[in-house]
Amino acid sequence: MEFDSLKIENLSPKINFNQDVNIPDSTLNIAKNITPELKSETSSKSFSELLKDSFEKVNEYQIQADRSVKELVAGRNKNIHETMLAVERADISLKLMMQVRNKLIDAYREIMRMQV
């Protein structure tokens, strides 16, 4: 019985990594739509402006959720899914804002404890 033919090199497929891979244009377009573009406007904003914009966005989500719930209760809006999405978006954004606030307070306290 010959064992040379049972070597791992003989069992594994030969892969040529130098082959050109043709990716369809539709796949590339989908990948471009998924990948977020870096915006230069955010890098030019100060930290306080970013916080202010974030707080305003959270406030907008809260107002939108309140409006959506009122419309659902009044019977003007029959789509409970959109209402629940608006409420959850507002809830998650508020929780995130509170965590950011807590981290900022912790960082401020840490800086104040530093001895110069």
C-alpha cells in the first residue's frame, strides 16, 4: 500500500491566489451604498457643536415619538409599527445621550481630581 498519495498536500485543493477576480458592477454598487462615506463637515465641527447637534436630534426623536403616539391614540395613524419604531428610536437615543452625559461627568470629575 502506498501512503505517498495520502499526504495532506495531495488531499487539499490547489488554490491559485494570483487569479483575477471579476466582481459584477451591481455588487460593487451595493457595497458602495452600504459603506458610509466620511464627511468632512463633522471633522470641522467642535465638540460642543457635535453635542448640541446630538441633543437637538434626540429632542427631535422625542417630539416625533410623542406626535406619533398622539396620532395613533386619536385614530389618525393606523400604523402601529411606525409608532413603535419612533418610540423605540426616541428611547434608545435618550439612553445613549444619558450614557454620554454620565461619561462626560465622570471624565470631568477625574480631571478635577488630578493634582497639578
